[in-house]
Amino acid sequence: MSKEKAIVFKAGMTKAQIAALWKKVFAGRARRSTKPLLDIWQFCGVIKLKEDPMVIQQRMRDEWD
């Protein structure tokens, strides 16, 4: 049985909350591995679109037909 635990990063979390969870991940992983950790900060922020979201959604739905 695996002793690994899941840490969930939820939408709407503050940067301080994410940093605290990331610190837990780093501390646990540092004991087990020397592999570099993923930079989760690259995923923080707001998506910037160059076109209307409804147009994108419709185009994606049209691909199913």
C-alpha cells in the first residue's frame, strides 16, 4: 500500500495558500527524491484569449460533428 498523500490545489486559492501547500510538497519530496520539482507558478493567473470564448467553444463543438 502506498503512503503517498494527495495535495489538492483548488481554484481561488491565494498565493500564500498555494505557497504553504507547495512548501509541504517540497519538504516531502526532498526527502524522497533529487528530481527537480515542477514550477506550479507558471499555471497561476488568468487565461488571456485572443478571441471570444463562445467562438472557441462553438469551434470545438463543431469538431465533434
